[in-house]
Amino acid sequence: MVKTRERAGSTSSAFTSSCSGHVNLTPGSDLDTDGTEERKPRKSKAKRQKASASSKSGRRRKNLSLLPSMPLDILFEILGHLPPEDILSIARTNKLFRKTLLAPSAKTVWITARSVSGAPDPPSDFTEARWASLLFEKTCSSCGTRQAPYVDWRLRKRLCGPCKKKHLIYRPRVKKEYPGLDLQILEFTFYTHIGPSTPQPVTHGPCEYTGTRYYWDEHLQSTEREWKGLIAGGSHMALENWKKSRKVMIDERNRMVEPCWKWMCNIEKEKKMIIENTRQKRLDALKQRFSDLGYEPGDIEAALSIQADSTFNGTPNVTDAAWARLRTILEPTIQQLRDWRIVEETQEVVDERAALLARLYNDYLSKLPLEKSSQYPTVEYLHDKPEILGVIGARKDASISEKDFEPAFDKIEELIRSYQTERRQHALASLPQSEQHHSHLPDLARYVFHCDGDDPDLLLSEGSALDSHSCPRLFEVQCGASLPTLCKIVYSPTLSETSEALIALAGLDPATATVEDMDKKGSCFVCAACSSVSFYFANCTLSWRGSLSHSRLNGMSHREFRLYQEVIDSSMDSVE
């Protein structure tokens, strides 16, 4: 015969009336005691009408109204499929559920739920409900706060950090805390090896900390009361029996530590595995979303991580609302990595083609006389030529061979002459307006140039120096990939002014002195600014080329240089 609540002493009307109130039960409290019922404040008429209208207009909400009419066998069958945490929550819903689930007939519900989780059997002093509360809830057994993630299996309590510090008493301090306590009592008092600062044994074995003992203050007090009561009773037999029973209880707790600890570790591993699987599913869902947008798998893999904030928390299924939020966060990173990848791939292709060009150009120069090839620029000058750039900057998937460079090498001499002419004209155009009457750059020592590279070099208008100078600077070929090309030559007014001063100090005419004249003169100079601060520089002479370099590197004015011979003569006169 199907068992109903009427036969169990409960009725549907009782369930209905109890549902109208709120049971004030503290989570983690002993489920063997009854709770008290508090009545909710009545809602105002306007709020009731608003709630009624919303319920009529919207979809019908799910409720548990059918549960009171269910036979107990069916109800227990349903509850047997729930985890212990959910059964504990249902037991705290109202008085009827509490009474039903704490009845002896509901014991199979708790046993079934516990067996599914593989939890050990409860000890003799624990009911199934109380044991489930200890195993599956995070509530502190002392203060009720939900900050006690670990069970102390010897004390059979969940304790938060503050309660441990407040109530656990270290063995050497027992005498100080309880001056009149008979220390024999400690042999019959429950103890633990895990103190307030001891690492929790979720990763450490439960038997690693055996050198110290901590006692729960309430256990000490209750044990002391029992001890004194037995002493006062005067029955030696009763005292001995009590001691034996207490030792049996302590031994039982010690035996249960190892299996309980192993079960707890397995539960933690399973939870960790579930969390990792959830994160992996969420990560896979995000990857699929971006893959549907057309992004490459490699870019997605590099941008998304299982440890990222977007995948660390959340459900396995990425809803449209979550996707709209996460896309704005993650997509810029994927796009940036994609752009970097494209640049790297393009740069690799461009470098291979530039290496092929360099080999062909070097083969061409090797066939020329040395005095002619030494006046030719390096291969970088070809990189930005349209005839070459069209080949190097072709699509990545295009196959480039020596044959593709043949049109450019057929007119290589024309390209070289055009480059040298263009470079000299650019340098001539950079001269002051008053000096641009020359048809070509004069070979005068007072004209000093420098290149427009990242680290500009000093140049003089002598022979082929301007033509053969090869200071590269980068320019973009395509898609962020770059190649070096030769810099341009520009006039340096400051260095030219310094050169004129040096020519005058050497006794030559700046208007007519050539670079060769200054080299033959062989005059030496001294920097007055450096000589005044360092004895080393006071005896350091500079050629006129060295003086120009010193001026460029240190920003020295032309007024700082002195003819070395004049400095020596002046020093000799002062000595005499």
C-alpha cells in the first residue's frame, strides 16, 4: 500500500499553512531540533495587484505546489536523486519538510544521497542528516559563518579561523588556562593536531602533524564536569568504565580520520575536475564563436586561455548576452595577434626575396673591376626602386625566382647612375640659398654633410664618399613588413661652420681649400672646453676630421677649437 502523509501524521492542509510562513533555521544547526516559525509581513494591496498582473501577463512560474499531494514513496524517490546539499536546503524550507525528512522513514533518502557521493558512514553519535550537514556544508560548527571549508575529523567539527584562535587550546597552555584542571583528564578528551596556524590537511596527510595537540575548550569543560561528577559519586567501577568508553570513542575518531580525509581529497579533486571541464567547455564555446567570425585557429589559441577572466568563471554555454559582452573584451586581442602574425609572415617572405636580390646583386658586382664596384652603393638602394619593389612586395603566395628580377638587372647601370645623380642633387638642394649656384657639389673642405639615418654619419664632399655611403633606414614594403633603404644626404650648417673655422686656423682659405688640401696640411687641434675639465684632453690632439667628429658627437661650437701648435707656443711663453 502506498504510504501517504496522512498516515505519517501530516496533511496537505498542514503543508499549505506552513508554506505561508518562513522558518528561521540557521544553516549548519543541528537538524534534530525543531525551528521556530516567523510570519512574513503582509504585502500592500498595490504590490499584490502588481504581482498578480505580472503573473497573468508572463509565463507561468514553476512551483512546488504538487509536492504536498505526492505519496511519500514517490517523494522519497525524487529526493533520492538529489545531492545532500539540496536535501539539506529542502529540509530547511519549512516545518513540514523538516519533519518529513528527519523522520525515521526518510533515512533511506539520506543514505542514498550519501552513497552516491561515496561518503563514509556516519559514526554512532551522528544521525544521517547531521552527518550530511557536517560533510557537505561550509558552515562553522561554532559561530555559524559560512567560512569553514575544511572538517576537523578528530573534533568532528567545521571551524573557521577566528573560532580556532578563540576556542582551541594548545596542550602546554592548558594548565595556564585551567589552573585547577586535573591533567589526567586530557587522556580522555577529544583532541586535534590541526591548530589555528597549521596547514589544512587537504593537501597534507592527516597524520603528518602528530607532535602537538589542541583541545576544544567546550570539550575540556564537559569532560571536566563528567570527571568531577564521577569522582564525587565515589564509584571506582563507574569511573573505570567511563575511561574505557572515552578511549574507545577517541580511538574510533582516530580510525575514521584516514578514510574521511581520503574521501575529502577525492571530493576536492572531483570538484576541481568539474570546474576545469566547465572552463574548458566555456573556452571551446568562445573559440567556436570566434571561429564562426572567420578568425584563424592559431590566432584564437594564442589569444584565449583557460586561466583568463573570461573563461575562469561562468557557465559552459556562452549565451548571446555573455558573448556580446566578452566579444568586446577579447576580439581586440585576437585582431592584434592576427595583425602581428600577418606582419611576421609577410616579413619572412620579404626577407627571403631580399636575400635572393642581394645574392644576384653581389654576383653582378663580382664580375666588375674592383675600382668600379667599390664606387657602387650597397644593395639596399635597390629596395625602394619600383622595378624591384614590385617583385619583393608581390603577394605572399606568389612564387618569386631569379627570372623575376631580370628586367631590373637588364638596366642596373641606369638605376645606379640615376640613384647617384638623385642623391647628389638632393645634397646640392640642401645647401644654403647663397651656395646653390653650383652645378655640382664642389670638392671643398668647408662643405660638411650628414645622412638622415637613425645614427647620422658625418660626410665630406670628396670623391665618391657621398655616392658609396650606405647608412640604411627602414621603409614599409607591405602589411607592416619593412626593408632597409639607403638614406639621403643633407647639408649640415653647424658642422660646416666648424669646418670653416678649422680651415682658417690651419692657415688656408675656406673659400678654396679642398678636402685633400686639409689632409695634406695635417694640422692638429685641441678642444678648449675639454682641456679645461680634464688633464687627459688637455694633451689630446685632434685632426681636422677628428675635430669635426668631436664637434658632432659632443655638440662643441667652432669657437672651442684651438690650433695645437699655438697652444704649445703659448704654454712655452708663459713658462719663460
